[in-house]
Amino acid sequence: MEAHLRNNRRSDVVILLVLIVSLAAILSLSSASPIAVATGEKVELSLYYETLCPYCEYFILNYLYKIFDNGLISIVDLKLSPYGNAKISSNGTVVCQHGEWECVLNTVEACAIHAWPVVSDHFPFIYCVEGLTYEEKYDEWETCFDKLHLDPKPVLIASTAGLDTSHLSTHMQLELQYADEISALKPPHTYVPWVVVDGQPLYDDYPDFVGFICKAYKGSNVPQICLGLSLPTTTPNNNAKPSNHVCYKEEDNTKSKSTLPEIVSAAAASHISMVESM
């Protein structure tokens, strides 16, 4: 039985690697020959998430990536916000809902977005990291650089810079920025994944985000995926029965109360030598 489970897990990893390579290829093609859509016509799609919420992982790995495959990305301005249900303590440090590794990986993904602002550049890396978190291989996130042939230096420098100064490091500035953004949401988020289309949260309807994007799009270059699609007839509301497929703010699933500076300082010890050698 154990051998069978190991074989299944090995197969899952192989499939994930194939998906990562395929996604990178798709993004490369889409950025090379995009459908012409004016920036003002694009639909804003925002995902507020945290790296170790299993429902966030599942949404990214099984739903969100498809917009690059089906052409929907041509009409979408996608924004990712890796902070989720983290909290800022009274002494100014960040405490993450699912423990120390979530703080590390939230930071890593925030730094990737900062280092590579174009979504077609940072999304494959985030997809790769989320695939590893799904397998509970948190400490293998750096392998995504090699898998995707990416230069690790911009991300590692952003995640470790400033640790020995009195100033806020790059990663702390980013985390505080994301904290401000999610705190400013109206209506306020109550769980993650929190998916917002043109300022409208989708609540429990978030798996149907494609339909809401197609409904919101008012341009002329309609992607094939939207043609013939049964569009939502109602506006999402928060009166539906609470979902079991989200991570609520009130839940306390933390495995550790380690704070972000403590965690990143520890992680930096293993990365600084790598950065200096570049």
C-alpha cells in the first residue's frame, strides 16, 4: 500500500512538472501574439490569497491558470495579492494564519511579483510554488527557478535585503502594502480565496469567475471561451450558505506563531551565500 501511495505521489509530481512547463510555454506564446484589447477595456480580476490555504492552492492550480490557456487573459488585468488572513501584531510584525512557512512563501511570492511585474513573467513561478505547497514540499520552492530557467537573484535579494538595517526591508514593505490593500477592501473580505471582478467580490461564486469576467467585458474582441457561455444572471451576494471551501479570517490554523522577520531572518541565512555568489 505504501509503495502504491508513493507511486501515485510520484505521478502527481510528474504531471505537475508537465503542467508548469506547458503553462510557461502558453504564457510565452500569449505574450508574443496577444489579442489587441485596450487597457481601459480589460476586466480587473484580483485574487486575494495566502499560500498555504488549501482552497487558494486548489483555485490557482485548477482554475486560475486556465485563463492563459483559453485566451481569457487577453481581456483580463490580473492582480495577485499574497497576504490573505495574515495579521499585523501590536509590535508591527506579521503573523500568518497557517504558520511560519506561510509567512516565508507569502513573502517569496510577493517578491516574485515585485521582481517580475508582468503577469506572464511571475505567474508561472507562483504556479510552481503553489504546486509544491500542495505537495507539502515547502522547503523546495527554490527549485522553481531551475524548472522555469529563471534568475533567482531579484527574488532572493528582495526577500533578504535590509535585514541588517534599521529601515524596512523590501519584503516587509511589500507585505505591509498588501496588508493595506486587503484591509481597504469594501466590502471587507471574510475569507480567502477572495476573488474580485471589477470591484465586485464573487463570494462563494468564485469558481464561476470566468462567467463573471465574460459578463463584465464590454469590448469588441470577445474571446472564444465567452461565446455561447451561459452568463451569470444575478449579482454575487454574501447571503448564500457559508462555504466549506474557503479559509475564514476567524480560523486559527496556525502551526506556529513565529513572526515574519524571525522567519525570513532564519531563511536568509541559507540564501545570503547564494546571493553573494551571483
